[in-house]
Amino acid sequence: MFKRIRFRLVLVNTIVFSAILVFICAILYGFTREQVLGRIDRSLYSSAHSAERGMISRSLYRPEPDAGPAAPRFGQLPTTYLVWSDRGTFIEQVPIGQFTSVEYNLFRKHLNLTRPFTTAVQGHSFRVLDVPIRVETPDGAVHGMTVQVVRNIDETQHELAILFWIILATIGVGLFMVMGAGLFLAGRALVPIRKAWERQQNFVSDASHELRTPLAVIQGQSELLLRHPDHTVEEEAGNVATIYEEARRMRKLVDSLLTLARADSNQLELNVQTVQLSGILQSLTDMFTLLSEQRDLSLSFDLEPAIDVTGDEDRLRQLMLILFDNAVKYTPAGGSIFVSCHRKGNAVEIEVRDTGVGIAPQDLPHVFDRFYRGDKARSRANGGAGLGLAIAHWIVQAHHGKISASSTLGVGTKFQVLLPTRTTGRAQSPSPAN
Ligand code: ADP
């Protein structure tokens, strides 16, 4: 799939760049050609002006003394004047003998053109200007004539042809370079897209895999219930409880998936307001004190009072819940959990420390990845799908903060969160933790 996208990108890139290149080169060539021909035309007009005056004073009829056919004639041809009657009859050429009658007759068809033009005669290029004039003969009669001012432009055409081929070669080389650069750039541009796509694929397949287990349990238990339609709810309380528990687990999983999916598509907005962080932590510690007692855990706090941050209260509560919940889940009976919250410059530092099972060094860099579970059996038994820390990571990122974990296997784990005291409103999509 990515090969095809890359090919298409390169193709579109090459077409667009080629069009731009051709356009620029065409302008360059056209402009140069206009400049060169313009210069020749200006000189033709000036020659025409002299010719007109010469015709009137008849001086033009005097051939130039050293003019005459030379080999190669056209390459060194001076400006030649072809004089035609108003009926199109050839009168004479000045200097004489420059063109044979066959050659000068080829110019006849261009008589009376109002602008200078280029024509080819016997394989040579000429720039020609037709000048209508009126000549008074000694007997007083006025004759209409046309003087064609003819200039050989072989050299100019040759130079223009060289320029044209250079431009064409430049376009060709440019095309190859654009294609090469396109391939390289498209390859590079596709790397993050490919990674994001693979991440998304993994996310979908992991999510489906996680959903399959509770669904299979629910289906199995329901089938058991259906086998004994005469049993009372009391008799089947165990199966019903399992179904309920799996449905609850599934609901939690779907909620987490939805949060991450919305975060990915930037659909989650933070409801930003001033939040009393110490208040949230206090209410959660009250809640967890009972739970810790039940699990024979010692819970202690060091909370600086009246710490305010700008953020989303619900999301910050969710973040703390995830960290507290993990500390309780992964700390065996007899262990302790320590929570602290302090100001640190323009930020607030929250630490949740436990003396639990710890995280293996190879697992530590991945704990914020989606569906990553260190000890799968333990995590699943605890009802975890490996999404809690990914959500925590997103919440911290959305608040422009930082979250990190440090741990020693068998000794304990510490999660540290740094939140700036001022936060803007838009949620950021979670980046590296996937
Ligand atoms: P889960 O729902 O599996 O707990 P999390 O994303 O919250 O998913 O955590 C990912 C993994 O990180 C867990 O499976 C566990 O291996 C590890 N982990 C998280 N918190 C702790 C902790 N306090 N102590 C030990 N391991 C932890």
C-alpha cells in the first residue's frame, strides 16, 4: 500500500514540478528570444528609416562599392534591401547580386506585412521588415513601392537553438533530479505516516483481542444459563456474577478505547479551569484509605495545601486515579504507598511511590504504550488491559506536563508527574506512547 502511495506522490510531485520547470524555462526562452529579436527589429526599423530617406534622395540606388556575392553568401550577408513596385514587381536589390531571382522571389509572398517577421530561404533564416514608401520620379510622378529590409539571422537563430537545447537538457536533468528528490522525500515523509498506521493497526488488533476474552466469557456463561432455564437466579448467582464482572471489564475497556481514539483524532477538548489539585488528591486519598486498609497497605501523604493548576478537573482526577489504582494493584499486602504534591518553580510535582512488585528494566520504557502489560497474568487478574498509563500519558501531555516512571524490580515503583501551573485549553493528541 505504501509503495503505491509513494509512487503516486512521486508522480504528482514530478508532474507539478515539471509543469513549473517547463513554465519557467518557456518564459526564460521566450523573454531572451524577444530581447534578441527586438534588438534586430530595432536595427531593421533604423535601416528602414535610412532606406526611406535614401530612396527619396535616390542615394539608396547606388550599390555599395565592395558589395558582391561572397561564399558563404548568406552567413556574411549585409542588410539587403529588396525594392518592389506596388503591384509586386521586383525592381531591384541593394547591394546588387545578393539574391538570385529564385531567392528574392521567395520574399514576394511576404510583401505588405506590417510587423517584422522571420522567414527561411534556402535553409537560411532572415528577419524581414516591409516598408511602404512613395517615390517621386524626376518627371514628377509619384510611385508607391515597398522596400523589404532583409537581415540574415542565422547566427542569432543558432544561438537561440543552443539556448533552446540547453534549456531542454536542463528540464531533462531537472526532471530526473525532481524524481530522485521526490522518491527520497516521499520515502521520508511516509515514515511517520507508516508508523502511525502500524500503530493504529496494532491498536485495533490489540483492542479486538482484548474484547474477545470478556465476550467469550459472557457467551460461555450465558450458554450455561440457557442450558438450565428452570434454575433460579440464586442458583446461577455465580455465572451471573461472572457475566456482570466481564461486562464491567468490557465497559471499562471500551471507555478507555474511546478516550484514546478521541484523543488521537483531537476530538477531546480539555475543560480548562482553575483546579485545586490538593483538593483532588485529598478526596482521592480519602477514597483509597479504606481500600488500602482492606488490602493491608499503609498509605501516607505529604500534600502541600492550596495548590492550583489550570486544567481539566475530571482528567486530572482520572490521572491520579490511574496512578493510585496501579500502586494499590501492584503492591502486595504489607506494603506501603506514599503520595506527595509540591510546588516546583512554575510547576507542580506529584509523586506516587509504592513498595510493590516493581517493573522489570526491559518493561519500564514501554509502560506508557497502549496495551503494554508487564506481568500479563497479574495485570489481567487485576482487571487491567494495559491502557491506564497510556491514558495517563495523554492527560499529562494534554496539560503540557511530563510523566516518568522509575522502578526497581521487587523493591517498588515511583511515578512522577510535572504539571505547569498554567495550561492552555486544547488537548494534544498523545504522541510516542501508543
Ligand atoms: P494495567 O491496566 O495493566 O495496569 P497500565 O497501563 O496501568 O495497565 O500499566 C501498564 C503496566 O505497567 C502494568 O501492566 C504493570 O506491568 C506496570 N505497572 C504500572 N504501574 C505499576 C506499579 N505501580 N507497580 C508495578 N508495575 C506497574
